[in-house]
Amino acid sequence: MPAATPRLIPLWVKIPYTAFMAVLIPVYLYHYGPTNFLYFCDVAIVMTLLAVWIESPLLCSAGLVGIFLPQMLWVIDFFGELAGFPLTGLTGYMFHAHKPFYLRFLSFFHFWLPFLLIYLVWLLGYDKRGILLWTLLTWILLPVCYFLLPGPGVYDNPNLPVNINYVQGFNEKQAQTWLDPNVYFACLMGILPLGIFAPTHFFFHWLMPAPRERAPA
């Protein structure tokens, strides 16, 4: 019998994360519907669930490249809201008393997910193909969100995900007007890979170890 290979990601990470996702997925489906999982952050958190069990450097690296900078902005904005100095408004909903506490608690994954991914990539190693995978996902998701899903506006269902991934500006009530919508969308398709994913990729490619090979136990 070949010797088993030791786990790189400990069970104390895998089991609580899986338990959290076992709650988040049905709750989000009930309140927000399946299209909510087209947000980049939600794609990353589901991808990470698979990644922790198969211990995939590629999936962890892709998620880290895709969400690190946007989620760091979320973290900074959260502290700003907490201190009474709102910056971008991204996290204002976390402080709305009319929103059920359990939904706000689940949404707090935006805060800790990038730090978890840093830890996982440190354990597994950084796979430089991650930027390619995330860019491909981005170029699939953005057209779906832009052409097929609801844009900004006021709808009967206040929990309806609209303007997913900000394909029509950074406001859920009104589309941006400073650029032609198609020009804005084309810019978004190019700026995300070049201005967000690429710097993150180069930084973590420099900082993190190469993908690790699990040696026999």
C-alpha cells in the first residue's frame, strides 16, 4: 500500500469553514437568490470551499488574486464606518439595524476571507496560473452581469442583487453617467485584470513560496 500524504491544510480550518458555508449558502439562496453568487467575493468564497478540501494552490491563488485588493478596500471602509467616518459607503449595510443580524454576521466574511486566503496560499504555495484562471472567470461573469442581470434601480424586492460586480457603476440605485455604458463596461473588462489582478499577482508571486509538493508520510 502506498503511504498516505499528509494534509497541508489542517482540519481545524476545513471543518469550521465547511460548517460556515453550510449555513451561508442556503441562507443567501433564500434571501438573495442564486444570482448573488455571481459576485466576485461570493465566487471566491465558494471556490475556497472546494480548494481547502482538494488543497489546490491554483484555486486559492486565483481567489487571492481576484479579491485581495477589493476586499482590503472593504476592510478599510468597515473601520471607517465603525469609527464614524464613512469612506466609500461599501460597508454601510453592515451597520443598518433593520438588516437582520445574522445576515450581517454572514456578510462579515468579506473582512476575514482575504486573510484566510493569504494563510492558505502560504500553506499551499502560490500558483502563478491563478491570475489566468481569475481573469477568465472575470471575462465570463462580467458580460453575464452586464447583459443579462438587473441593473441599478429601485425594485419591489429590496434583496434583489442588482448591478452585480458594479458593471454599471458603483451605485445600486442609479447607473453611472460620466461614460457611455458600453465604454465603461469595456474599461472595466480591461482595468480589473491590468490594474487590480496584475499588481496583486506580482506581489504574491514575489512574497509567497512556490506550490508545495506533499511528501509521503
